[in-house]
Amino acid sequence: MQSRQSTFLALAMALPAMILLVAFTHFPIIATVVDSFLSTPKPRRPSHYVGLDNYNTMIADPIFWKALTNNLIYAAATIPVSVALALAMALVVNSKIKGRGLLRMAFFTPTVLPMIAVANIWLFFFTPTYGAIDQILSIVGMHATNWLGSTQTALLCVIIVAVWKEAGFFMIFYLAALQTIPPDLIEAARIEGADRWQILRRVTLPLLGPTTLFVAVNAVINAFRTVDHIFVLTGGGPDNATNVLMYEIYLVGFGFFDQGYAAALTVVLLAGLALVAVGQFVLFDKRVHYR
């Protein structure tokens, strides 16, 4: 009897969270999948079943492939750089150095700023001629560059902003993980004659494996859901040079009001992220935990 009461109490306590999860996560996903097989409703023409037409349109759309390519480049650059930089910063602020508190605050400050504010800050740096970057480069005789207006440099600028924003956030997880490593293990390695590099490679990094997996999954998700700083910095341009999947979904859904096509793009994005996340856990979960 008491077991049933405990089960009922647990379900009752979990019910509000379950309702919110279904209402704001599961139901929207199902509705998006259904909408991807329907046409976009018009004032005098309700939506109707179109099968795979939206997906066929997507396959034939060169802008979709351009956005996908940009997103893959963006992910390939931001994920390893931000994770490596976060680990390096965590190692620095976890060591016994002067001004450690100030360094932690400096590294973490970009994280607490809204991405819109971050993008506007970096607009000052990238402004041609008058921006901080061109002002510094002019000292060594280099000419002004339209950093955000060139197809050669626009995506790189967007990548730099994302890394600057995300590295401090990932640093917090690494710093917390470093502080849980037993000092006895480090001391034992030193007694055995291991230098700093050997301790890092043989002791610290393996123990940080679960944290690295968690950070990597979040870095992948962040890389494919970016939209706000692109909206401010480039608007997807020039010539779709910084257009990515999430921004393309925004343009299709809220710029061209093509709900069916936007739903198909969303389904493809969600499916890709799900496959990558599952693959990361399946392939690396056993490698990041000691058995």
C-alpha cells in the first residue's frame, strides 16, 4: 500500500514537468513533422496533403545546400576551437596564479551577455575603416577591409564571434570537472616522475572525458541553432555567404511565410542533430568512462 502511495506521489510531483515537456517539446515536434507533409495555408485555401513535395523542393533548392555547407563549415570551425579554448582557459584559471578571480570573470563575461549585444559589440570591431580591427591594421600599413561585406571573410567573422561567446560557457563545465579530480592522483603521478604534459595527457584529459562528451554534444547543438548574431551582423549575406540552416528556416517561415517548406527544413535539422547526438553517445560513451 505504501509502495503505491509513493508511486502515486512521485507521478503527481512529475506531472507538471511532464505536461510542460509534452506541450512545449513533444507536441511541437509532432506538429512540425505533420506540417512538413502539408502545403502552406492561404486565406482562401486551407492546407492540404502534398506528400514529399516540400522535401523535393528542398533537395532542388541551391540555397538550402549553400546554407547546409555554410553550417557544416561553421560547425567544423567553432566546435573544436571553442572546446579547446574552453579547456585551455579552465586549466589556466584552475592553477594557482595571481588574479585568478579576475581572469575567471573576464573569461566568463561574454557568456552572460545576450548574443544580440555581443553582435553589436563586434560590429564596432568589424566596421570598415573606422572599426578597431582596421584601425590596428592601418598602423602596419594595411588597407581597410569590408570584413562583413566580403564573401571571403564574412563567415570567418561570424565564427570568431561565436567562439568568443561560447568558450567561456564551456569553460565553466571544465573548471567544475577539474576541481573534482582527486589531488592524490596528480600527486601520485608526480611521485612517479610524470611531468606536466604527461599528467595532462595521462590523468587529467581521461578524467575529463565525460565532461568533454557533454560539452561536445552542446557545442554541436549550438552550432546548428545559431541565428541571432547572424541576423545582426550579416543578415545571411553577402550572397548567402553566412546563411545557415536555422537562419534559412527563419527566412522561409517568417520572411516568405512558407510554413510547409520551413517545417520540412526543421524536420531535417532536428533529425540530423538527433543522429549526431545519438552517434556521439553510442561511439564515445564507453570511451569516456572508466570501467
